[in-house]
Amino acid sequence: MQVEFKNRHLVHLYQKGKARKYPLPTGVIKKFSMRMQQIEAAVNIYDLWKTSSLNFERLQGFENRFSLRLDNKYRLEMEIEWEDEERTRGTVYILKISKHYGD
């Protein structure tokens, strides 16, 4: 799937491995890079849904926003602009890394 960033700090984190806005543990940064590779390698949305360890889920209150697990505490939030009527392929816009359930 095609990936674009809507957050310049996450671009820096992905390219450099660190960003002032996101002072995250090393393990979370590694997981972020790994998740980005998985999203880029995905042919369609089912490649993400079928991997249970990603805990890929739709965010409540949003039609096109989803999250992936980075670890027990952090999630990667994204928005998908669908390219087909079946809603299986599209452009993934990376929004932010958030703490899960406000932990």
C-alpha cells in the first residue's frame, strides 16, 4: 500500500530513528520502523487485518481511521483514503503515535 506522512516529526523519526516530539523508548522506535515496513509491503488491507499481533482496528467515531499496536502502551494511528469500492486498497496517511487508552 502507498504510505504518506501527515506529521513531519514522524517522517524524521522514521528516517533518523529519533524525533524531539516523540521521546520514545528504543523498542517502540524499532517497532514503529517495523510496522512501517509491514504497511508498505501490504498489498491490501487484509494483509494487515490477518496479522493478529498488529491488533489492527478501526478507531471509534471515525470511518477511515485505524490503529496498529506498537507495544502494550503505544499505537500508530493512521487514516486510509480508499482507492476501490471494496475498501481493500488505498493510500495510508500516518497521523501520530499515541498512548493507548490514555495510559
